[in-house]
Amino acid sequence: MQKKYCWLVRGSFLLYLLYIYLTVYSQNQAYSFLLLNTFLGYIPIELAMHLKVKQHSAIFSGILILWLLFYPNAPYVLTDLFHLARFNPYDSRTGLMLFDLKLWLQFTNLVIAALGCSLLGMWSLDYVTTTCLKRCKLENFFFKPLLILIFNLIASIGIYIGRFERLHTAYLFIDPKWTLNEISTIWNEKMFIFVIFMTLIQTLIWFCLTLYRYSNSKA
């Protein structure tokens, strides 16, 4: 990503976070979680901007590990859309949807966070994967989708841990032993099915973005 676009992304997220802080978080409203979740979802995007093919091994490895630890936070924000269930958008008398601007504002806040983190997070996924393959000189049509799938599986496990075990990435740094012990207890059939669902969603988003980019390049 060119520097001017990097700063555009940074500025956009900063403005959104400031907006959420002033209008939602500071007012202790129901969707105050958007501040933390969006910030965590942005971290892998920022980390990806600093990953380069020609980079010292220690720096490259450090950024890659941090990116891998924080990346699940980006698609995780998609699951915040379940909080739309708190809305009651229908008129009980007519069954028709209410025209309530406050309701639509809350809907907009949730969707902007979900789309911004997931789509730009997917850019970071594609970029990191491409950079890793170039560095390892494995630029092949087969290897990229395979690595994307592996990263999506790892991210889906992270989404499960965050959504149902309520463990943030920060816990790995605060108390790694306890966190790893908690993670060791999560494995079961339902968890694996959930991981498959989340992997399908992420892979579909990546495929659509890749198809769009490829079709434009050939136009």
C-alpha cells in the first residue's frame, strides 16, 4: 500500500475512533465496546503496513508474529453484528419497519466498524501472505490460497476464543501461562463447526476481493 493510502487509512480509523469515543463511549451507551473492538481490529492493519519483503529477519519475524496474534481481531468485529439483535426496528401494530434515525445511526456505527475492520483486515491478510511467499520465493498459484486458508483457520479459532471465552490478545502478554491453559480446554465438536463457518465467511470475502482486483487488472 502506498504511503498516501496508509495515512488515509490511519486518519479514517482515528477519526472513527474519536467519533465513537465522543458520541458512544463517553456517554456509556450500549455499543461502547466498539471503541476497543475497532482499535484491536485496526492493529493488524497497521502492522501489515510495516512488513516488507527485504527486511531484517528479526524485524520481519517480530512483525509477522504480532500480526498473526492480532489478526483475528479484524474479522472478529463481524460478529459484533449480532448486537443488532438488541434493536426493535418494527412497529408492533403494523409490522412495518420504523423510521427511527437513532436506530439507523447505531446500525451505521456497527456496520462501519465491521466492514472497515474486516475488509481492510482482509487486505492485510492478502498483503502479509504475498510478502511471506515472496520472501520465501514460493510465488505460486497453489501456495497463496493454501496459506490464506491456514491463516483464516487460525483467525477463526481466535474469533471463537474472543467471542465465547472472552479472551483478548492482550491476555497472552499479561498472563501467557493462564491464557494458554484456558485455550487448551476449548476444543470440541461444536467449536470446530464454528471455526468452519467463520473460515467460510472469511475465505468468501477474500475470494470476492481477489476476483474484483483480478478482473480490474485484466480490464
